[in-house]
Amino acid sequence: MRKLTVFICLIVTLTLSAQTTKIEITFTGVKNVDGVIRIALYNGVDAYRAHEATKTLVVQSEKGEVTCSFDSVPTGKYILAAYHDENEDAKLNKGTFGIPIEGYAFSNNAKAVMGPPDPEKMLFEIKEEKVSVLSMEMQYFDFKIFEQ
């Protein structure tokens, strides 16, 4: 009986220490159906700065809203970054002065100003085992401001 109690305690401890959740993401403001949305989930600021994604996902683009999810994400602090790869060349294409010509989005809807946002502003926390829902607005630079 004692061995059974120890075994049950061990299973409960391992289960509680490995809590996971599902992250549901809705991208709003997607401008067209061309290409795909590429999403990267980073386990904290250091992983983001090192470009070491914990999980990645590629979903078909839809005009308006695109919804997707990451399953089995352990509790912790994360950053989400995504871009609308309209020509499916697996890179965020840039134009004049390095300004992205494809849409992009960051967790907490952190805004990019003269480069990517501060990673601390993108950080969000998953504290418990439940479904986490995030809404991220796809940003597109309006090059029409340069036209006369």
C-alpha cells in the first residue's frame, strides 16, 4: 500500500509540474488571401533575441481574420511573432529603408517603430492549464504616403 501511495504522489507531482495549455491566436486585419501566415512562439526574451523558436506554425492566409493554435504549451513567459508571407518565399520581404512590404504582428500588439518592438513589451505569461486566447493585429506599412 505504501508503494502505491508513493507512486500516486509521484504521478500527481509530475502532472502538476508539466502543466500545458493551448494558445488560440486570431490575426485581424489580414489584407488578402495571398500566401501564408508564418508564426513563431519564443520561450522568453532570450530565445526571441537568439531567434530560437520553441514552436512554429504556417497557416493559409484568409482576408480579414485568420485563426490558428499552438497545443501543449507549458506554462511560462512567451513572445509571438508572425508575418504574412504573401509570396511564400519564407522571409519577411523589405523595401525602402528596410521597411517591411509584407504584414507583420507581435504579441500584445506591440508596435514596431524604426525596428522591431522591445521584446519586454511583447512578453505574455501563461500561468495555468487552460486555453489562452490572443488577438494580434496584422500591420502593413502604407507606402502610398510616398506617392504624390
